[in-house]
Amino acid sequence: MKKTALLNIALSQAVASLGHGDLVVIGDAGMPVPPGTPLVDLAVTPGVPDFISVLQALLSEMQVESHLLAEETLKVQPPALAELERLDAEGALGSRRLVSHDELKTLCRQARVQVRTGECQPYTNLILVAGVTF
């Protein structure tokens, strides 16, 4: 039995397959998934699972070098933003790069995996860039 918080098999396998610089998208329920992008769909009902719970589970296993956030997220300020800012201040998300929401959606095409949550707050999306532990 695993010791970390991440129990979802597909998500754990995706993290195990990451190399330095690979992209992992954590998206709200409405974030489009480009054709050909592997998807781990965790959405059950609106709000379940929420964005922050999925992010925290991923952070329990994934080494993060940096993250990309849409400028619109800072303008709209969805409820998850406060926790994102806290994690960023702690250094858990590495350095931040701001991009437009359209650019964030375009970058999803390069993702190793996209994770769909049940989050239903607009602009609650994030791209994590995999780091290395050595």
C-alpha cells in the first residue's frame, strides 16, 4: 500500500512517468482537453474533487520546478487563488510564469497529462512543470 496521499492509479502512474520539464495541467471542469492529450478525469460532480485537493495530492509525489498561471486568474480571483498564493509563497510551486488564459490552453497541447477536477470556478487552472530531485 502506498504511503503518500495520492491513491489514484492513473494519476500516480502519470507522475511516475514525468521527466524534467514535463507539463502537468490541473484544470477545472470546463478546461478543454486538446485531442491526443492524455487525460486523468477525476470529476465526479460539481466541486468534487475540488482543485486544491487534487493539487495537494499531486504535490505529495511530484517535484515541481515552476508553474504557469493565467493572468485572468489573478484578475478574477477564484476561491482557490488564496491557497495557490500561500503555496507559491512557501516555494511549493517553484517560480511563477504568468501567461494569458488562451496561451495556457495552447500549452495544454504539450502536456504529459491533463487532470480534470470537479472544480466549477472560472480560471481555476494551473500548469505544473516537473523538476528533478537531484
